[in-house]
Amino acid sequence: LLGRAAGAPAEAEPNAFRLTVRGESIFIAGRDDPGEPLRDDVSAGTLFGVYELLERVLGVRWLWPGELGTHVPAAANLVVPELDLVLAPALRHTRLRFGGLMSAEAGWSNPAAREKFIHDQLVWLRRHRLARGISLEYGHGFETWYERHAATHPEYFNLLPDGTRRSDPMYHGGEDRLISLSVAEPGVVTERIKEWSQQRTAQRPWVNGAENDTCGKCVCELCLAWDGEPATPAALARAKAAFAAGEPDWWKELGSVSDRYARFWMALQAEAQKTDPGATVLGYAYANYHEPPLRTRLNERIVVAIVPRLMYPWTAAKREAFRTQWAGWSAAGARLYLRPNYTLDGHAFPIWYADQLAEDFNFVHANGLIATDFDSLTSSFGAQGPTLYTLARLQQHPDWPAERILAEWYGAFGPAEAAVRAYGDLWRRVSAQVDDQTLKAVLQRTPDGGSWGRFYLIADGIFTPAVMAEAERLLAAARQAAGAQPTALRRVEFLEQGLRQAA
């Protein structure tokens, strides 16, 4: 029996379910909300219960989108043991974005191929239980404020070193939406909570305290007084001189301004509690307030999005800095969600960070993680399959080590398992040899490359002809090992297609 027929509990958490096997009967009942089941913001508890049964009992694995990526082990007999499980997602919100450029119309052989892949990938994400049980769709929270409030309340906005209250002219030409706030100004708190009390919904109940997409740049006395280590007169003088000289990074002289934002979130919460005693505030650890606060204590109703300053290559120094950042915000008392950009890296090239990703994910799970939001899923399954499978599996099992997950992926290649593992190990070694100095050397001859959006311009400095030739040799060995096993052979051919695309 499924869903309502099995007695689904309406009061369950989003996407939660009960799976019971008793005698010859199977009962799967979960919280199922109205809406399209493939939408990740629609609770599909019964569906998740079915997936749990398929994985736990039949050993089904979803390697990548589509039929070829669906691994169903052969079995002469099916034995379903007695079970009685009540399960809910380990994380309240898990998301791998793939809209925008990732689903654009350019580059497809035809519109039907695009539509099929998008559908198959939605199914794949759902089978990995990616789900937004709560909404984190808040974004930068004050982008329209300057247009609406500058004339009547200029004090809401950053005081620049030249004494003006405007968007920094050296940052994207001074766009109004990119101005930072004077977060210590009491009127900012009052106005935000006024808006929140009028606009909040059951789906988006939290106070949005996320600054605009810029650094904290206010040098007014109120904001400086809120900083954990206020800028000295000498530092302010340097900031003013740098601003006057047209240096875009003048704000670095202010040091970390995390405490002013932490105090801002606490002030928002205090004001919101007058309306709702359980009010929760969301903010970002970002830009020049990415470091943990020095003096401000937060609480569990302050939710902070950590945007790691970590992109490929995953060096030990970068990872240690990220863990220090995460541990500091966790120790400050906030609940945290992971909002990285590093999955944008790599284009269609076989970069590898499965091991590092799992180790760091295990760490954040043990230190206050409640949600994830990855920007973005580039869908390079043929080139980055082990890493992307690890990424998806961790959303459901945040405490699993990489090797447990990778064993599932490699095991689906049957007689070619060992040969495909050798192929994956090549990319592990290649990526392990890359550090920032490697990229710096490549950039000397290709200065336009380097960022995630232009990685393809420098990829040949990593994936050299010799490396690609070795990859081809290893896949040829995997093809031979697959022999006459048709599914294993087709999966090896899928990897060959990924390698050809990278080449």
C-alpha cells in the first residue's frame, strides 16, 4: 500500500515517510503535498519511501540521469526483509541548481534532446532526494532600497570615504542595487521589520538580513563602533586615500566587518520578536564579512549562509581556511547552511574533488549544517561522474565517506569495475598535482583564463596531450574488460564520450 492507502501522516515533516514490511505486505506512507512531484519544493514523502526501498533492498543506484545511469543489480530471487523505518531527510533543504546558463538553449543537437535531458536530470535529482523542505529563496535583500528610500532616508546607506552616501562608483559602475547599507542605523532595522511583517508568508517566514552583492563599505561612526576591531584612524586615513586614488579595493583597509553584520542580524531578530517570539533571521557570511565575528554571540534562530572562498584547485590551505571559517561561525551560535560556488568549476573537463568534498561535507555536517544550496550543477556527468555522484549522495547521507560512495559508482561497471577505477584514479592524481602556482604559471601564457567561466582557456595546461593519451589508454582497457557485458560496455562508452568532449 502507498500514500493515503497506507495511512500517510499529514503532520509529518516535509518529505518524511514510514516504510513497513510485515509478512507479505509493504506499507509506504509519507507526507505528500499538492503539486508536481518533480518540483523540489513539493513534499513527496511516499515517493522518497519507494526510493528508499529500491536502494536498501534491491541495491538500485542512480549514477547519472537517464536509463543508462540507472543501475539495477541482477537477482534470481527478490527477498524483502521485515522493516519498520520512520525517516526524514538529514538536511532540511538540499539543492543543486542547474537553471540559467546550465539549461540554456544553445549547444543542443535539437530542442527535444534538451527537454529530455532536463527531465531526466530532474528525475535523477529527485531520486537522490534533493528537496527544499524549507525555503531559502531569499537572495540579496536590499537591491531596491536605494531607489525607494535614498531621497527620504539617505542615512540607510553606506557612508563612503568621500562623505557621500551612494553606491561605490568603482564597483560595477556604481549600480544602485549594489550599494551596501549602514547596518548600524536603527532606521534600517525598523524599515526591514516593517516590510517583513507585511510581506512574510508561510513559505518564506524568515527575516531576510542578507546584504546586497557587495562588501560592507560604510565608514560612519555607528558602523565602525559595531566592528569587532574597529578600524584605526590610520586605517581610515588609508581607506580615504585609496578611495581618492581610485583604488577599487580601498575597503580592504577596514578589515573584517563581520561583527557589524552579526549585530545587525541580532537587532533584526530583537525587533521581529515583538511580532513573532520565534522569529528567525537569515544572513550571508560573504565578502569582507566572511570571517566569524570576534565579539558578537548569535543564536540558533540566526541562520547564516557560508559562501566558501574555495574554488578549484582544492588545496590544503584553502580547505583549512574554510573549516576555520565554518567552525568559527558555528561556535558563535548560528545555524549554518552551505552555499558554495565551487561546483561551477571545470566546464566539461574531468577535474576531481570527490574525496575533499566528502571530507569537508562530513565536517560541516558534524558542526551545525542544516541545509545546502550549490551553485551550480554543470551536468558534466561523462567527465566528472564520480565527483557529481558523490555530491548528490552526500545530500542524503552527509556522514558517508567518499570511498563508500565511490564504491557504489564503480561497482555499477560490472567486469570493468577495476579498470574504470584506474581511470578515475588518473583524474584524482592529475587534480592532486594542481595548485595555485600551477594555474599561475599557465595564466602567464593565457592571461584571459583562470576564472571558472574561462577555465577552458587554460585547461590544456592541466589536461596535457600526454595526460589525455593515458586517459584514452585506460578507457580502452576498461572497454576490453567490459567484454560482452552490454550495460558495462555502454557505460564505458559514456565515459569515452565525456573524454572526447573534454578533448
